[in-house]
Amino acid sequence: MKVGKQTPLERYLIILETIAASNGGLVAADIADHSGLPVATTHRLLQTMRRAGLVNNEAGRSKSFRIGERLLRLVHSGQDTAWLKIAVQPILLSAAEELAETCFLTRLVGSKIVSLAWAIPGHGQTGYVVPGSVMPPHAAASAKAVLAFQPADLQNAALASPLPQLTQETKTDTAEIKREYASVRRRGYATCWNEIEIGLGAVAVPIAVPDLGTIYSLAVSGLTERIARRPIESTVGLLREHASALIPILRNHSGTPV
């Protein structure tokens, strides 16, 4: 493919379109060949794009390039969520029935954690997490489970707004909150015990989607005394099982090849 004179932006777009059309990723020489750009120019542009997070250089696959996490997140956060809500509902309902509590899915949008979908069990006590609600970054288990795996600048943006003291258990000191994020990263799950409202608790696990990173979490919430009846390891294990079942759906929704 031969191309005429392009602006620098057009060259970046040509490379992105070439990589996106390949599905499985391409090495730099193939990208140059398919795009019609000079090899030296292609190498230079790819390195700039890699540093910006627009493409990902997979050294383990003969240094092939795929669309980067930063760009995928941008595209993903701008998509309509109606299809996603429908697709994840059976898994959320299964989790709610098995845990006998309300279960819900959240997603990182910009620097905020927003609830997307929820399900309640067909029997027993239920709670409600309204889709579209912004989860408190310093208190909600679902927010902690996602923000713990973000870079420092994104964590800072999430914690930049005033952090209200919702209960006497709520942490409002940024350094203390970040220490809790570090703890979440080590153990692989987050909790919220009486931090948003006295008597309410939640447990959440991060969902790491290949090529997209950790921008989702799956959480269970309800009365603290009920949530605490089940050993935390059991609750986390069940959430992880259902989170694993969500990964193919979330990955497909991002436009990333399965």
C-alpha cells in the first residue's frame, strides 16, 4: 500500500488502523509494509506511541505491536453500556443467588468508579446499588479494588476531591487511603466495613482484563453482620469465580480479540 503525503497525525492513525485490522498484532516491518510508511518512520512513530500507551510492544511475541491499554480504555469508557449490562446480568444474578446478597459490577470512567449493573437474590435480604452511581474512592470496596491497581497520578486524581467523613470508620487521610490501596494489591481484594453507612459492608475483587488492565470490579454488599457470617476467604473465592466468568464478556466489549 502506497500513501501520499500525510500530516503527523494521519501517520499515527494509519499505524493504529493497520494494527487494529491485524487482530493478532504485527511486527514493525509488517506494519511498515501494510501501511506504506517508510520503515524508519514506522519505527520512530511506534516508539512514540508505545511511550504514550497507544500501542503495546509484546516482546514475548517477536516484538509484535497491538493496540495499547491507554487507547483501549479510552474507547471502552466511551461505549454505550446497554449491551454490557444485558450480557453480564446472568453472571451477576448467579453470584447474587450463590452469595444470597446484592452483587454489582463497577468500572473506571476517567478517575471515577461508576456502578454499571447489579443483581439481587430471589430470596432473603437485599440491598440496592443504583447503576450510574459514583462510588466513594476512599470508602467503597468496589472503588478500592480498582483504584489500588492504577498509577499514582490516577489515584491522586480520584482522591483530589473532598473526601467526606461518611461515618466514624471512614478514612479521609490520603496517605492512609493509599496504604489501604497497597494492602488491596497484596491480598487481591477490598473491603468496606461500616465506612459508608453503619451496619453496611461489602467485599470486592478486581477484574483484570487482558490488554485492558484492571478497570472493573465485582462486589457483594449487604448488612455487615450477614456478610461477615461467611468466612472472607470463601466470599472472595466465590467472587473470583464469577469475575473470571465475566472476563470474556468484558474483553469482547472492549473490542479486544479473544
